[in-house]
Amino acid sequence: MRILHLNDTVNPQGGVEQYLLSVCDLLAAAGHENVVAACADGRESAAPWPTYATPTPDAARRLADRLRPDVAYVHHVRDGDVIAAVAERMPALGYIHGFAPVCAGLGKYFRRTETICTRPFGWACAPLQYTHRCSTARHPLTVRRLMQETARRRWAFARLDHLLVASGYMRDLLRQNRFDPRRITILPPHFLAAPPPPWQPPADPSLLVYAGRLEVEKGVSHLLQALRLLPAPAHLVVAGDGTQRAQYERMAAEMGLAARVRFVGWLAADALTALYRRCALVLIPSHYAEPFGKVGIEALAQGRAVVAYATGGIPEWLQDGRNGRLVPPGNVPAFAQAIDDLLTQPVVLREMGRAGQRQAWARYGADAHAQTLLALMGQMMRGWAGKMPA
């Protein structure tokens, strides 16, 4: 079948974009044709698959009419009218990777109180953008625009034939926001395609790793506070970038941690895998509700245990005491203690790493991912065929 993938950008640094390119490879290996529509940047990309710019609903309609795909696979598209334009022309499967259809702010996270928002989306959210700092918007017209765009995205995604989400947490969030639960399937956005590597002990048994965006809600400030509570030689590599990088570098220096923390920016996939295999532990200190936390699965796949705050979808794959440690959100001393407990018990840490590696390769295989996708797409195509006039 010919599959039209829609995403705002085709930049392999982003998690959604990495999944998009990986799933294109996976579907191509199964004999299917992939076409990618970049919906936001207005230009065609140098991606390995045919890529077209569709920044407007009319552009999306023209592309659909010209290429006549069998099915659409919609990812992170902020323009609800582009989504609707495609959904009116073909069977459409949507993957809700994050909170854009159900939150007008910064990922259902109140920056003023550093707490997770549990409210359904609605116009009552508008004043919270001022009182709780759940958005960077300040002008009333900007707030109104964000609210309208979010409502339009929610409407558009709800029109799709079926939706995928990363976790039970995300499924429940969509149900709270009046999506039909009968048309929602949980399918984690990460899969493992190569044979599992043999387990190896950490090359550096005092190395801790964080991989991800450097934003307030991702909790790197808590990592620095936790590291200050840990004795040397524990040290940290921060792999990623974001608006808070300079602030965190200053914070590390002011806390006397400059010699124990390295900020290395975004790493290529091979370099990140090598870093996982070198370290003792991978850390996920997110303050906000992670839809899934795929960095954790990447770490487990390489035989590394994980210490994380128990937010969002993380407790669905991180089993406390089995493949790592879960910590109550925001509790820095408990986070530091969990790290110290594992660093000082290498036998326990080794067994957790091995158990996590077995779990990851058993639960997140590429074949099962492809089978689920293709079964849903086939089901949608048959449903559309049944609605077509004879």
C-alpha cells in the first residue's frame, strides 16, 4: 500500500521525527511505499523518502489527489485544518505523540508550581496561562489564538478513523477529553529492530546519563541538586539541548559541579547508544507527565537500569526494584538516594540491567509494531471500501 505520513517537520533530531523515519523504514521493509508530507516549514526535505511541503489545507488536498495514497498516518501536525483536509479524502490513522490536541500550553505542566495539570482542555484553561504559567503567551490575543488552535486540533484528530497513543496514561487523557475510547490503541512509539546486544557491565560504573531536551519541565535542575548530594566519583553527562542549557551550565558551576557535569549537546544515535553502554544508570527526572519516556526503553535495551520520577506513562514500563527505581515526583533527596543505592550495590544494578534488557526486547519488537500498524490500516481501508458507492 502507499502510505502518506504527515508531520510538521522532517528533522531527525526530534523524537517524533526519529519515529517517523524509523517507521518508514519498517513499513518499507514490509513492502509498502512511503510518502512524507512536511506540514509546517513550507519546504521539501532531504529525508530518505519522497517528501512534499503541505503547509496549507489546499496543499494537502492537492497532494492527496495527485498521489492517491491508500491511507494516511498523521503524526505531530499543529494545523487542524490540514489534518481534516487529509481525513476527508482517505482512511487516516493518527498518532497523538504529545499534548497538542488537549493542551494549549506547555505540556500540561504548571511552571509556577512545578506541578502536573490534571484538568481537561477547555476555555477555563485560558486564565491559567497567566495564573499558573502553563504557557509562554501573555497577550490576550495570543492566548485566544492558542486556545482556538488547540480546539481545532482536538476536533481534527477526533475525526480520524483510529488513534494511537504511547501509554495507558495518554489513553485516559484522551478519554477525559471526550475522545472515543473504542478508537484508541496503545502502541509505544519505539521499537527495536536489530538483534539484542550481549549484556555488558558499565565501562564507567560511576557515570550517570541524562538524554533529552533541556527545558524546565524535564527536570535537569533536579539532577544537579541530586548530584550535589552524591559523593564523588559519581558524575553526569547531559546529552541534549534546549532553552535552559546556559542556565543549567551556570547552575552547575555555581553549585561547584563543573568538574562532575558535562553538557555534550545532541548526539547521533550511535554515539548515544555507546554512551548508554558506558554508563551505570540513565536518569529521567521529568516534572511533567511523560507520555511514554522512550529514552528509558533505549537505555533498557542496552542493559542499563533507569531511575525516574513516577510521572505519566513511565510507571507502565519502569518496575520499581526490577529494572530500576521509581521516585515520587519532585523529591530530590529520594532521587539522589535511589541513585546512591544502586551505585553502591553493583550486583543489584547488574541484575536490574539484565532484567530490563530482556523486558525491552520482549515487549518492543519491530515485528509486533509493524503487525499492529498494518492490521489497523487494513481495517480502516476495508471500512472505507464498505462506505464507497457501488
